Amino acid sequence: MVTLVVLMKTNITDYSDAEVLPDSFPSAPAEPLPEFLLEPEDAFIVKNRPVQLRCRASPATQIYFKCNGEWVNQNDHVTRESLDQLTGLVVREVDISVSRTQVEELFGLEDYWCQCVAWSAAGTTKSNRAYVRIAYLRKNFEQEPLGREVRLEQEVLLQCRPPEGMPAAEVDWLKNEDVIDPSQDSNFLITIDHDLIIKQARLLDTANYTCVARNVVAKRRSSTATLIVYVSGGWSSWTEWSECNARCGRGWQRRTRSCTNPAPLNGGAFCEGPPVQRVTCTTLCPVDGGWTEWAKWSACGTECTHWRSRECQDPPPINGGKHCSGSMMESKNCTEGLCARNKKISIEHASHPLTPGMGVAVYTGLVVALLLSVIMVLCVGVLAYRRRCRHLHGDITDSSSALTAAFHPGNYKPPRQDNPHPLHPSAPPDLTATAGAFRGPLFSLQQGVNDSPHKIPMTTSPLLDPLPGLKIKVYNASTLSSLELPADMCSSDGEILSLKSVGTVGREREYHSHTLSREPGLSTSATLGHLGGRLTIPNTGVSLLVPPGTIPQGKFYEMYLIINKWDKTTLPSEGSQTVLSPVVSCGPSGMLLNRPVVLTLPHCAQLDTPTPDWTLTLKTQTHQGAWEEVLTVGEETLSSPCYLQLEEECCHVLMEQLGTYGLVGQSCPPQPACKRLQLALFAPRAPCLSLDYSLRIYCIHDTPHALKEVLDLERSLGGVLLEDPKPLLFKDSYHNLRLSIHDIPHTHWRSKLLAKYQEIPFYHIWSGSQRPLHCTFSLERGSLAVSQLACKICVRQVEGEGQIFQLHTDIQETLPPHSPLPSGGTCLPSSQVGPYAFRLPDSIRQKICASLDAPSARGCDWRLLARSLGFDRYLNYFATKPSPTGVLLDLWEACHQGDADLVSLATALEEMGKSEVLVVMTTDGDC
């Protein structure tokens, strides 16, 4: 009993120490509003089949449908109930069926709709409305396609408006019962209005076209439209005129042509005009000759005969007629036998040794013979003396007489006989005033003491055919102590080679040069000899490398390098060919070369594609002006006279015949090739004092020469370049270049261009033989106070790449001239003569050639060097040369004109294991 009390007391003490209990305990969480897991969707009643509408919500104690604002009978609901395992909430799902009759009972403009309403303890939730419509598709098309005939490459539009239907019908086009897929054939395009567009009609597009409309109810076919693509005929070239059908007298001759270029197809129009042309002709008839009447008898001669003659002139034989037959002269005795005694008397007189008359005749003959002998001796002496003088002096008279066939002396006076030095020993005489135009072959004037005095022709072709009208200067090298380089060459020790040693050459060596009628900035020239050199036209990428030993020992030529302007020489592009480089002339064209020279040409072909897209061809111009193919890259044979090394922006041509050259290209299927173009924006030079303002955009090749030509042209027109040119890849896709101007501030400026855009035709750009192409945007400002111009110029190839110029300029602010070309502060040499023109010293070159020219069993010879340097596209060309390594080194010099250090060459030699050559390069060179 006592123990129990203690325990109770203890328990009371424990409760007093615990926390105070709350007034009320929390109840269970409130039930949320119903959330629809599935809402009814729109449906179509096809024919008489009812549609099912379904909705699902959680938590939901009840779910009912309401259609068009009225509750659906509870008996029409099919209800299913389940429990969500994750949330423990009740999920209720309800279906109803809507028949065609229920929908048709609704009259008015509204569609039949149903909505689902769900209840829970927290309230109600409504679903979206689901519309129920009766599906149908009318039978008749609103517009059906119509058949037609179109010419080749014409754009075609076939229209189709499907029948009215619910839901709206989808449209497919059939071509000969095959579905047209524009993604598979880009020549087809289906518009949003279901029209079919054929961009360029082809022969294979001749077919039956059907428009098919379909929805959930049915499928409808339009009437079939037959499209015929025809080709109108074109005449072929005329044949040569036939021979005259009459052998004598009046006749006719004919020529024909056929309607096969192309032949008419699919009902195309036949060629207009006659297929045959006839012209009258007259063939001269042959006339046989006839004798004239005999002339009168002549007086009786010493032989007791007289004669008479006649001529074959009545008529004379013409046009192949026969000559007269018979004798032209006739003689007979004129004394009727009385002359026999006189003959005897004459014989008796002749037996005497001398008669008075005969003695005089004999003495006279002896005197005449003696005088002739004296005259002949004097002539021989004069000729011998003049020959001796020519060998001793070699003055102007000798030089001009050596080219008698080609030069016509003018007002030249011979030097005084008392002047022992008729010519200044340090300066060559200027013979341009006394020399005529060169029209015959040039002859070498080099003669040794024992050489034949006859002239030796150096070439059978005119020396300066590509440059008519040039003058030739001929000097005797014995009067020269040094050669002077052109005045426009940069005067640095590293670029000029003193040629004082030329004065020590033999007295019989001659010095040839010609005066170039060249344009500044597009040509260069230099006097080169056996030591070689390099000609470079600054800021154009065009150069000519003349290796040492190319020109024979003792010969000197004034060589030239000229870029032909578009208005003087045009390189024709045939078919889909395009010109890729400037047309360059180098010469003299007839000079003989001991080894190949290297001509460097910039080009604009895009070559950085994984597969080759180009077929590149080098062309040359003949003396008659025609263009011929020299070689096609990748198709070289042993008969190919050149080797072409191709790089991304230029090509190097090894050749042994100087002349006029250019590079053309053609797309190589299946991929279209691309050309690199530049877009240059020009504006008038500020300040602008007129209300009119123009912007010119040029589309030119991406070569330094093309940009330089446009800059020179705009400088003459008073234009300035607004910003650096932008690059553009122009694809061989037959699409034009489109230019348009946008965002002009219309409050102050107005465009005079009526069309939305301008276009440059595709072929004008692709041919590459047109003059610099440009488009002009003419603007007009509201007043002279307006000076700010901001606009955007878009340039793009249709369905190709493009560029945008963002222009913000003040037309009154004078800006410094903007030029993308290198500044003129640094001197760019136009020509370098002798060893200073080459990076590789001659001693190193000879040792490399001696080490690699000989074939090696391990292949460590010039062939491995060609592979290391990337020059192994056609090794047979180098194999035909006396020193293949020397030609490879010449090509290396040309390829590394701007960065010609010896590191790349030394690396290639090191990989080949030629340590002995590396030691030489380290010792003799500055590797």
C-alpha cells in the first residue's frame, strides 16, 4: 500500500517536468482540386461510325460530360475507378459515345463540343472543349492542273485547288503515278497553296501529272495534265561552198546546213530559213592560142638569108588553153643561090693573117680586157679592206650592216676617219633613231675569229610577234665596259648585280635588247645574261624566274614580263570553261633557252575541297592569235612541253618556250567547282557637292592583279575604296549574282533604282573574260545639309553564298585613301639580276645536283627530293632533263619567292639522310 503511493507520486513529478501540451492536434491534409490526366480530343465522325470521348482525373469523386452546355445522361457514361499507387489518390476515368445523329441535331453556326467536369472535396475542375465534326470530302476540285507545252529550261507552274473537305485535304502530286518528293529532286517545288513548280523544265520532265487530295474520309484524283517539254531546232554551221558545177561558163555552187543543233524534239519548232543556199558562179573557159599573121621579111643578111616572125597572140592562150603549135620564126635564102660565090671570097680573105679592119678590132678588145682586169683587182682590194675593218672596229656601221634584211638605216653619218675611237667606250650607242621596225628573223651576231661570216638564224619565228611595233636595239659588246640596269629598279646591294665583267667578253659578242611600249604597273623588264635573274611585277603575284645557265654564255637579252589588260588580249573560255588567271606575256618569244624558266601566275580557283572539283588547263596564244591547249593538269605525257605545279593561290609553270599564257578551268563532275571572288565597294571622293550620290560594287577575281586594276580604274574615275574587299565563293550553278540595297533612311535619302535588286548574269562572271564587272546604286539626298548615310548592301549568288556591307559614312568628310595593297614605303624590286635573285648559292646548288642527279638503288636520289618537296605529281618531266635536281631546285626557288629560307630544303635533305650536303649548306650557306 505504501509502495503504490510512492509510485504515483513519482509519476506526477515526471509529468510536471515535461513540456506543455498544445490546445489542439493537427487534422489530416485537405484533398486537392481534381487534375485531368487525360482530356477529350477533337474527333471526326466518318460516315456513320460514332466517336469515343474520354477523360481521366485524380482525385475525383465524380466525373461527368457536358456537351453544348447540357449535361450528358449519367447512364451514357462508362466509368472506371482505380487507385494511384504513388499518391494513394483515387483516379476516375469516364467514356462517352457521340453519334452522327447527335451532331446533326445541332443547328447553327457553332460546332458540336463536349467538356469534362470533375469533382473532389476541394471543388470542381473543367477540361478543354473537344469538338466533334462530321468528316467529308467533296468530289470536284476547285481548280485542276492543265496540260501544256513548254520549251526546254522554262519555268512551269501547275495549279491545283483540292475539293472542300473536313478535315482539310492533304495534296500529293504524281508524275506518271509516282509520288513527287521535292527533297529528292530539287527541280520540283510544292507551294503552300498546293501548286507544283518546275524550276527548269528538262526533257525527262515530259510526263503526266496528277493532283491527289485525301483526308480521313476519301481520296480524290484530279484530271491528268500532260506536260510536254519541247526543244526548238537550231541550225548547224554552214558547210563549205561546193565547187562550181559548170566547168566552163555560168553555173552555181551551194552550201547546206542541218536543223540538228539541236534537233527539234517533242513538237518543237523547226528551224526557220532555208537549209540550202545557192549562188551563181562563173568558170573561165580555156582559150587556145592562135598565131598572128607573119611579119614582113627582114633584110637579106650576111648568110644570104632573111627571116620573118609571128606571135601566139591571136588570141593568146588563157585559162589553161593550149599554146600554139609550130615555129615562131621562119627563114629562107634571099639570093636564090647567088650567095655561094660571096662565101668563097670571104673564105679567101680570111686566110690572110690581118686585114686593116680586123687589126683595129683586135687591139680594141685587148684594151677593154685590160681595163676590166684593173677594175676587178680594185674591187677585190676594197672588199678585203672593209672586211678587215669590220673585224677590227665593230662600230655602228658593222652592226647595222649585219642586219641588212631587217634594219633600214636612216640619217646616219659614218664616223670621221681621223677619230680613233668613234664610240664612247663606256656607253652603248642609241640606234633607235636609225633603226627601222624589226620584221624579219633575228640573227645572232656572235662570230669568232675563225667563224664563218654568214649570219646564223637564231629562230625562224619573229622575235616580237606578241608585241608588234617594238623597236630593236643592236649593240656591239666590245664597246661596253658595264651594263646599266633599269632606272626604276630599287637600288639596294642585294638586288643589283654589277656586270662590269661584261666588258671583258670577246669582241664578237653582241648585245640585244628591245624597247617595251609597256604600261606602268603591268610590266617589267631587265637585261639578263648567263647568270639569270628574276622578273617581278609588284603587287600582282606575277613573276618569271630565269635560272642560271638558261641564256647561253656571252648572250644578253632584255627580257620582259607583261600582264595583258582585258581590253587588249582576251583568253577565250569555251563552253563551261572559266578564266582563272591573268593573261601574261613573257619574252622575247623566239629566244633559245638552255633550261626551263618558271612562270608564276596567281589564280582564283577554290582548291581546298576533299575531292578535286576542277579540270585545269594551261593555254598559250600562237603567233596567229589563236589559243591552243598546252597541257591539262593530271593528263601530262612525255610530249607535254611544260610542268605545272599547283598551289592554293598560284601556279608555277616550268617551260622552255616564252610566249603568252593563261590558266582556264572547268567543273569536274559530280560536284560543281567554286571560284574565289572579291567584292569591292567604292564611293565618290568627298566632299560631295551634288544631291546625287552613287555606290559602285565590283565583282572581280580574288587575285592581286584584278584588285590592282580596279583600284587604278576607280582612281581615274574619282572613286575611293570604303573598306577592305570581302571574299565570295561563286559556284558553277548557273545562278546569277544578285545585289540589293536595304535600310535606307527614307526621310533624307531616296533610291533611284526602280527594281528591288540588280543582277550580274552568271556567264559574265563565270567566263572570267569580261571587263571588271560592277553594279551602281544611285541615291539622292533630300538637301545639301544631309551628310550621314547608313545603309546595308547585300550581295549573294542566288541559292548560294553571300556577303553584307554595313555602310556608315559621312559623305562630306574627307577620308585618307584606303588601299588593301601593300604600302609603298617598302621597295618591292621589279627585277633582280644575277646571283642576288636566288636564295640558294650556286656552289651549294652544284653540290646538291652532283649528289642527287645520279640514280640510287635505294631511291635516295632526286626522286625522293621531289616527293619531299611535293613536286612528284609527274616525275617523268624531270627525268627527261639533264639535271633533274637542278630543275627541282629552280621550282623550289619560284615557290618560295617571298619566304625563301633554306630550312624547308634542309629539312627535306635531312629526311633523305644526305648529311654530307647538310654540312656543305651549313658551311657555305646561311641555313
